[in-house]
Amino acid sequence: MLQLSQASLTFNEGTMDEKKALQHVNLNLNQGDFLTVIGSNGAGKSTLMNIISGSLLPDTGDVLIDNNQVTHLQEYQRSQLIGRVFQDPMAGTAPSMTIEENLAMAWSRNKKRSLKPGVSKRRKSLFKEHLETLNLGLEDRLTAKVGLLSGGERQALSLLMATFTEPKILLLDEHTAALDPSRAELITNITAEVVKKFKLTTLMVTHNMQQALDLGNRLIMMDKGQIILDVDGDEKQSLTIEKLLNEFQKIRGEKMANDKAVLS
Amino acid sequence: MFVSMFGAVESGIIYALMALGVYLSFRVLDFPDLTVDGSFVTGAAVAAVMIINGQSPLIATVVAVIAGFLAGCVTGLLHTKGKINPLLSGILMMIALYSINLRIMGQSNVPLLNETTIFTSITSFWENLNLSAPFNNIIAALGISGTPKTWGILFFSLIITLIIKFLTDYFLKTEVGLALRATGDNKKMIRSFSANTDILIIAGLGLSNAFVALSGALIAQHGGFADAGMGIGMIIIGLASVIIGEALFGTKSIARTTLAVIGGAIIYRIVVSLALRVDFLETGDMKLITAVIVVAALVTPKILEAQREKRRRLRKRREITQMADTKKGEKGNAAT
């Protein structure tokens, strides 16, 4: 479903600040795979995400979605195929527009936008049905401005908007990191539910090791722009945080630098 | 007095089209587009030149609108493809248009005094049907002295402006319209939902300046001339209309806001014509008056809001002290 071959990207090449954000990364996701990505700050997780979404172009290497070359498609063209939820709850919705209008925009993702009304009666009831699955009571607030929602509610809405058109790929970029623990848990649960419901091929970046272990059928660990660990199947199910840390030490010969990753 | 107020309302309705254009760029797209000063004259110039060359005023106006649309698109291109800061793209286009407008007109002023314009046609049509009489009778019955030359221009302009308003309201709720609004609200978000924000900005600015040029074309035909300098400060007038309208009539929904913008444009004209009746003010003081009106419209709501907050807090504090007092009193009673 998603293929990355030999993807490399270097920032500020030839200067003091040169940073190899991604080095010859190969990645192959099958239909329905749920991959979690962990790694310390600067490991290249976000770069990986941005190269898939098209916000960044790789120096070399290719991105294929469903066996189609998308490396040179612009972000807005690729986003027909890719659903995305950002870390910042403000980033995924338009605050001065209503819930139903936001949903209508998301609904147009894989269609050509026309001069017909965005929110029709039929769509309204469809949106209501989808909102009910979130159990947040948002279905009764269709005409409320999204700017009035709390961070958790917004992130749940973003998640729904990113998924209900069943994109080929779902990218989750630390989408629970900015929420308090109880809200984060709620969003984590909703994530597991929608991914299962729509059978989405998903890639989730997280700082939270426990979350990375709980969710998904495959896990990769990144460091210095490379994938240093790749586990799936039963091996993934039996992983623990301790095992992960030991693994990291074994591979890199040093302790994991990021306290935040250990503690969370 | 009545006749001058009537004139203010009449031209206010035509300027409202320009204000709607400014609303589209400033509010909807969140793009401070200064092209307006130039594209307003472009509309006037194209219409005037075509009319004195014998074209029908209707075709002249339509071509003027297209010219305005193109001017806006160029500003959009400068910003999106040339990566030039929004303010600067607008200023560059405004300066460029000044020369282009002179080229279009061939001189700095094109009079339309004895030409057939949209408004002369409307006026003769209206007066042939003798439609002004009932309105004049109402005015006379109300005991107001003075009768305007014709009511035709007022009603015709009102119809045009309302049509544009309703089309705008509808458009902003379509799928494309929603994407356009989201472009002004959260670009990153709408790009992740497969909208091409560059095209939306270019088309949005085109539409905005098309409205502005329509207003310019009509003002030229209303006033009987096009002038290279008639656009100076137009952006501030547009902004004043938007701000006054929003402050007075609210922004609850899109339909409400566009109506507020039209109201703001009319009120602005009325305020200016009242100000010009003050003895020591001259026509040259117009721009200063405009600046003062805009500052007042921007600052007054904030001051009022601050005062309201202050009063609210004071009331809360008083309630709490009162509650504490009564509690103390109860305790005192219990002890005795």
C-alpha cells in the first residue's frame, strides 16, 4: 500500500548545521497495517511523516502509494489519498467555521469541489451519524464554531475528518501529545476504533512508548534518520518498554537520550 | 438636507459593492489587499473609455469587471507564485495599475457628461413609467422638503448590490466557498484536505477586485467621469465600511455580515456628508475624516467592551463581599 524506497533528506547541506534527517530509508506497509513510529527528538520521525504527506520533498528516493508514484505530487494533490491529524489540536480544523462546515470540507477530500452547497440536508444527517460514534455530544452542536471546542473535542473531530472518507493512508503525528492524560486516552481509544472500522493503513508517530506498544501491529524505532528496529506480529505483541530500551542500547551502544520517552 | 442625504445613500449603495470586495479579501481570505486603490480606477477607466467610444454601457461595465478580476489575479499570482508578502503584492499592483489606468484612459480624466450610461438609461426608463411620483408623495406627506431627481438610480443600485450580496452568501457556502474561507482561516488544514490554496487565493482576489471594479465602473457612470486619482484611499473607505458595519450590525452569520458591510458603506457615506456640512471642514479634509472614522470604529467597541467587563467584575466583587457580610451577620446572631 505504502512504499518508501531509499528516501534521503539532508537539511542545510554543506553548512555547519548540516543535518541528515533521513538516510536511505526503506519502508513497506501492507494494506491494513498499523505502524507505530518511536524515536527520540530529531530521529527523523516527523521528516518521515512529512515526506509521505508531501510537505517535504526527499532529496533522493521514491514514495509510492498503492503502487502509484507520488513523489512529485504536491501536498494538496496527495492529500486526496492521505488523511492526516497533527499534534496541534488547532491545526486540523478551521476555527471560525462551524462543525458541519469543517466536516463538509473534509468530505470533499476525494471529490472535485463544486458550486453546490457544502452542507446539504443529506450530508447533515450523515455527519450526525458519524459524530455520534465519537460519543462527545458533538452531533447536537453541528452549527457551533469549532474555535469554541476544547482541545480534546477538536482532536476527536480532526480524527473523524481525517478518516471518514477512508483515505488510503492515515498519518497521525503525535496527535495525543498536546492533550491531558484522560483526553489523550480518549483519543487513543477513538483512534483504535476508527482504524479498525475503516481498515485504514496507518502510520502513527508517538513519544509515548506505552501507546506505541498498545496500538498497531507493527513498530519501528528510528534514530539519526534511520530505522534501527522493526518488529511486527507476535514479537510486537510481546514487547515491553524495558525490552525496547534494552534493544536500543544493544543496537546503539548507548542509553536512550530522551527522558521524556522513557517516562511517558 | 434630505437631498444630500439621499445622494449619500445612493452612492453608499454603489460603494457597498467595493466594500463587499474588501470584505472578501480582508475578512474571508485574511489577505490585506491594497490592489483595490488601483482596480477601482481600472473599472472606472475601462467603462468610461468604452462608453465614449460608443460601446453599450452594459458591455462596458462587464468588461470593466473582467479587468478588475484580472488585476486581482495578478496580485494573487505575485503572492502565491512569486512568494511576495501580501501587503507588498497589493502595493506593487496598485502602483502598476496607476500607470495602466492612465494608459487605458489616455489622459488623467475622462468626462462622461453627455454620454448614455447605465444610469441615464435607467433614469429615463424609470421616469417614463413615472415611478418616482408615489415616493415623492410619501416624502411630501412626511413633511420633508426637497425631492430627489429620480428614485430609479437608488432602486437599481440597491437591486444590483443585493444580487451581488446574495450570490456572495451562496458562494461562500458552496464546496468551493468553504475551501476559500478555510484558506483564510487555516491554510495548513485545508491543504491537507486536497484544496489548492494557491488557486483559491488567486481566484478569491480576482473575485474581490471584480466587485471593486464593478463599483468603480458604476461610480464613474454615476458621477459622470473617470479620474486617475479617484481610487486614492479607496481601500481605507472599504475597510471603514467593513469595520463600521461589523461593529454596528454584528457578524453572526455570513448573510448578516455581508448585510452589515453594505450598511457600513451607506453609513460611512452619510457620516462623511454630515461631516462636510460642518462649516470649517472642506472637501480636502475627506481623507482625514475617513481616517478619524476608521479609528473611532476600531477603538470605540474595545473601550465599550472594557467598560462592560469592568462593571461586571465590580458587580461580582460586590456580590461576594455582600455574601460574606450576611454570613458574618448570621454567625454573630448565633453567638448571642
